[in-house]
Amino acid sequence: MVDEELYQIIHRAKRGDREAFADLVKRYKGHVYRFAVGMLRDRMDAEDVSQETFVKAFYSLSSLDNEYAFSSWIIRIVSNLCKDRLKKRGNEQRFRDEPDESVIDRRSTDPSETWSLEDALSRLSVDHREVLLLHDVQGYRYEEIADMVEVPLGTVKSRLFAARMALRKELGKVD
């Protein structure tokens, strides 16, 4: 829920108040960056996408219909930019002569080797990683996530369940 002060800041920013927008950037930059790092698994790309998110938000803020939906709206922007970046990575990868470590299955043949949470997250599909980060890391409710990623509520729940199962498997907790 958006408090009245935040509502006023968003409303002022929509009217072109640059200081109000700067306040929004301060308030949301951590959320945007953490989400981008979680999705992209690369701090430099996450910084770039975070900046792109706020530039895009600045120029399209007038299209925000409901000030109370700002949080969902900004996360939708960063999510879409992350997905675009991941697609671009995939397309670039196809044209390289040498394999990229991020594409190679880095799992050891030694079953006793344990993987970090970061490694396990990087192995999830983009859709699974997205809902897991939004729900379990960022703390958004199912309904908010459904709105952000523009899928039905049931899809969010099933993706989150599948993401958790895949994560457990990657962490070696399940056969």
C-alpha cells in the first residue's frame, strides 16, 4: 500500500517535478537494482538496466494511470528490460565461436560438490527466477506479481512452486 506522502511525491513527479522524481529514484533504486542483479546475475548489466529503468520511467510517467500502482509499474519496467537484456545475451551467444561459461553446465561430476544459492538461481528459467525474486526476495504478494508480469494469478502460483522445486533440486536437497 502506498502512503499518502509517497502518493503526493508520485503525483508531483507526474506533473514534471524533477525533485519529486529524484526522490522516487532514491526510494526505489535499491529494489530495482536488487531485482536486476537477481535476474541478470551481472552487476554491471544490472546497473545499466537500473539506469535504463529510471530513464524510461521518467519519460513515460505521464502514462501511469494510478499513482498507487507505481511500485508494480516500475518493477514491470525493470523486468521487461531484464528480459530484453537476457534475450540479447542469448542471441549474441549463438554467434560466438567459443562457448560462454554462463551457457555451459558448470555442475561438477562430483555429487558432493555444493552450489551456492547464486549459482542455483542462475540455473532457473527467467520466468521462474522472476517470480521467485519478486515473491521471496522482494516480498510482493501473488496478486501484485500477477499484475507486474501480466499473467494470471494461478500462473504466478504455479511458477513460484516450480521455481522453488527447481531451486531445491539445484541446491541438492531433492534428488
